[in-house]
Amino acid sequence: MLDAETTPFIDVSAAQTLADLNQQLRSRGVTLLIARDVGQFRDVLEHAPGDSDLPLIYPSIADAVSASVRLTGS
């Protein structure tokens, strides 16, 4: 899980890097979750090319942890 609260902005290259990382992790059976995306960070991710490869995003750490439990069944 990536807590993005302290990352107020990213650029398109960083969004693509996250998408690439997410794809690599998925190929290994790992799910990348992002919690507390804010401001420009969220906006860039929402409009990034290839956004279907982006990680799952949750408004809080608690939501991301709950989703993780549901996804892994543990």
C-alpha cells in the first residue's frame, strides 16, 4: 500500500511509473493499493494515459486495509 497523503503532486512520468509497477506486481499476484491521494496527485492519476493499469485508490488507509483484507481473504 502506498500512502499518498504526503505526496501533493506527481507528473505524468510518475503516474506511468506507478502504472508499470502495478502491472509488474499484478503479474506476481500482488495488488498495489493507494490510500489518501490528494490534490494534483489524484488529478494526474485520473487523467493519466493507460489509467486501466493504475493501482486501486482508496480515500483512507482504513478503506485500503479493508479492501486488502477482502482481496486476499485474510
